[in-house]
Amino acid sequence: MEVVRRVAKARALAAGASLQTAGELELIVSELATNILRHTVGGEVVVSSGPCEGKACISVVATDFGPGIPDLVEAFSAGFSTGGGLGQGFSVIRRLADTFDVETGPGGTRIAVQKCTN
């Protein structure tokens, strides 16, 4: 998990992000990777950079092979947790990301976020 966090932060800084934005991206990646480790049987987090609507953006796609999220509204509510944590992960990701997309069902979940650097 530490490697993907460092990659995300390095890409953000290389794209011209502030330290705050790079730190926010690092937190997003950490939450996504932690969810994969806690709740699934495997998955990956892919970090890439590129332009998005005239801005430099970092894209993060987390894909897992778990059971899916049965109730998205509940899962994204602050304080809800199925893994004994604080239940803040998804709400933090949604608040910090510039774009947020979820696809889920039996066999896995794909969460795609973007964080613009400027």
C-alpha cells in the first residue's frame, strides 16, 4: 500500500499539484487500498496522470474482486463501517476527489476518482 501512496503523491507533485493536493490524493489512495485489503479477495489500484478538461489531473482506479457493495447509500454515509473502522473512508474520498464514480456488483467493485492539480 505504501508504494501506491508514494506513486500517487509523486505523480501529483510532478503534475504541479500543491503539497496539500498531493496529500489529499495520498489519502484517497490510502483509503481505496485499505478497503481492498480489508474487504476483498484481491484487487489493484492504478494511478495515472493526464489532462482533463484543460487541467492536469491524477486518475485513480481501484478495482477489486470482492462481493460488491450491497447498499451504496449506506456505504457512503459517514460513520458506516462493515470492517470495524471509523466509517469515514468513502465520505472522505467523495469530499476530496474532483470526480467520483462507482460500479459495483457480485464479483467486484470499481471506483474511479480524479483529483485535479490546478
